[in-house]
Amino acid sequence: MTGVSLAPIGVLLLAACLIAMLSRRLGLPYIVGLVVAGFLIALLPNSPKVPLSRDLIFNVLLPPLVFEAALQLEWKRFRAELPLTMTLAFFGVAIAAAVVAAGMHAIVGWSWIGAALFGVLIAATDPVSVIASFREMGAQPRVSMVVESESLLNDGVAAVGFALLSAIAAGAPAEAGSIIPAFLWTLGGGIVIGLAISAAILLIVGRTDDPLVEITLTTIAAYGSFLVAEHFHASGIISALTAGLVIGSGGTRFLSRSGRDRVHWAWEYFAFLANSFVFILIGLNEAGQPLHRLGAAAAAVAILLVIAGRGLSIYPLAALFRGSRWRLTAAYQHTLFWGGLRGALALALALAVPPAVPERNAIILAAFAVVAFSILVQGLTMPSLIRKLELGRKRPAPEVARSAPAP
């Protein structure tokens, strides 16, 4: 019987720990260090070979990351920003996807279905990348809330749009009579399944005061909501997001006093592990992407179109809220624009493009290029942008020396 070698996992975990320590010392974004480390590890002889597959991202790494991000959101503040973030998520994804799709069709010559699939999968900012980066930088509470909430929501919207386009690419009829019910089920079904599973878990959690059992039950909620929704062709991301919000907001009533902090600490650790694997694997697999001259030209066009699409989806939509309580200052808009990082979700969706799409391989290469640019260029420059726009958390004023003489 052949055993499974755990050596590659150990090597990657050790690298993640060293990178976390070094990044903190140098003041660099952790995710950038992980991608660079993965790239350098791939260049070493006998480096560990861990392929980045759609199943690995969707079934193993993404559920805890989405759930943990939603678990940490403050429901009252999330709800307060909902009109703004829903607008940015739904209409923003549509605008960005349309810009990228039209550009890839007109400039690169991709088919409409291939260009549309790429536009949708690359339009959404990835919560894994965005939240990991913004938490490290210590951005102001509102800018963090808006960026994180918008990222989580448009992540789910893009996944829904991608599922519908994939069905059309596979031969499903592209008619309103079939598309609208499918869209409503993918989105609404994810919400219903997330609500049902999280409510059932909270009922069970309320009958125990064992923190280890509580952590285990929330783990079941994270993976259960995601995988059950995917099984029934609903959105696993929307389902895990819903479950995380419900448990995060209801945890104070159902979790035991000793369990609340331990559940949050446990999920911070789970997110650290998943983040570490995601971004090191992105670096490992980036090094193996064969980018010939034609592919490099298409990737460059894709990067420019993604940036343009993000700008056209942020600034005009933000202008709609100029005279309201959801108004975004210019500094917030610039942060939303440049902070729209792409990551594991875009790669997972690219790897899930149906084989019938003629541009499938080109889509995967372009997605890797956009993700690499997003993390290495945008991710690396975000801390300086936050400082320049003065959106970091203000530090408390230094205390007066206790030895000062009394007046």
C-alpha cells in the first residue's frame, strides 16, 4: 500500500511561517511574500509539485476563507453599507465584465463566449486577496468594511454569472425563460441553504458549552453550506457567506462565553493556513506557465482591460451616492479602484472553463497573468497608497511622561 507523502505540505508550511515573520519585519504585504516564495521554490531542483486545481481551491481552500471573512464582519456595519456594496457588487461586476469581454473580443479576437467567461471570472475582486491585504495594512474601519464587503458580494455575483455562462457554453439554451430562473436559484438557493445550515448548527451549538465542539460545528457549517449548495447547483460562495454572517451575528447568543473567543481564534488560524497554501501554490504554478509571445500580448491586453473595467465600475457608481450617507470620498474611491486584487477565485473559475470553449488555455494563461500583476504590483503598492491617502488607523497620541512634575 502506497503512503501519501506529507513532506511537500511540511515544506510549504515552513516557508509560510518564515515568510510571515520576514514580511512583518520588512513591512511588506504577506500575500506578496507568499507568491514570491512559491515562485522561487518552483525554481529549485526537486521542488514540491502541488498542482493548483479547481477542486482543490473550491472544495478545500475557499470555503473556510469565505466563511471566516464573513464571520469577522460586524453585521450592523455590514448592513449599514449594504445599498452601496450591493450596487458595486451587482452593477460593478456587470460593467467590468462587459469592458473586459468587449475588449478581448475586439482586440485579441476571442469568441464572444470565451471573452464573456473571462470577463466575468476576472471582474470580481477576490476576498482572499483583498481581506488578507487590508487586515495587514490596518486600514480605517469604514474603508476596510466597504472593500471587504464589496469583495465578498461581487465574488458571489461573479461566480453566479460564470455558472450561467458555463451552462450556455456547454449547450444550454441562452433564453431569458431559462437563464432568469437559473440565476435566481443560483443566488437565492445559496442564501436559503446557508441560512438553513447555519440555523441548524446554531441550534446544536446552543446545547453545548464545549469550545472544541463549537469549533467543530462551525467547521461543519463552513464546508457544509458551501458543498451542499454546490451539489444542488446553487452558489457555494453565497451560501458560505450567508452562514458566516448568521453565525457571526448570532454567536453572542448561542456560543458559550468561553467559546466565542476560541472560535474566532481557531478561524483566524484556519484562514492563515488556507491563505498560506493558496498564495504559495499560486507562486508555484505561476512559474510553470508557458507564456509565449502571443500569450504575453493577450495577457498585457487583459491586464489593461481589467484595470480599465475596474475604474469604470467604481467611479461612476460611487458618483451615484455623492449626496447620500453612503458617499465615498475620493480617497476611498482610489482605494477601491486599486485595491481590487484578484486571486485564487479567478484561477479556480479559469480552470473550470468548459473544454468546449476554444480559448480555454488562453483564458487560463491570461488569468494567471492578471492575478500575478494584481498581487505583485497592486498588492505591493497598496500600503504606500493607504499611507499617502491617510486611510490607515490613527495611532493614539503618546502618553505624557509620568515623571513630569505636577503643576
